[in-house]
Amino acid sequence: MSERIQIRRGVLEWREVEGEIVALDLRNKTYLAVNSTGAALWPSLVSGGDREELLAYLVKRFGVSRDQAADDLDAFLSELAGQDLLEPT
């Protein structure tokens, strides 16, 4: 079974605005802007996405290679983790 990845519950207020996500971290009152690629993944991350499903989605939606999708996904997840925005697994 693949690892589930989820946005930490109860710490963000967020909205989709013109294809991007704008979020407020309620703990420290900082804003986070997520581009259209991250916004495409956001609903799956809010509900608890499977890494393999996220990769496949990026490949299909954006027509990139699996390696490129993995690099982009890992960079995005690393940024979220660095801000303590992912649920511990």
C-alpha cells in the first residue's frame, strides 16, 4: 500500500482563486500561495492522497514524464512539510 499524504487538519483556511490556492496558516497568520499545478493536487491532499495517484495525475493532466512529475511533487511536498502543513504518517 502506498503512503497517504494529507494536508494537516485545522491549521489552514484556504480558497481557490482564479485557478490557484490561497491559504492562511492559522497558527502564525502567514499566507501561502499555491500555483495551478499545486492547486490541481490540492483537493487530493486535503482528503488524503496516495502518492502514486498524485504522480499519475500529474503525468496525465500536464503531459510530463513520470520523472518530472516526481521531481515536481517531491519539491511541492517538501515545501509543505517544511512549513509543517502535512499530517504525520
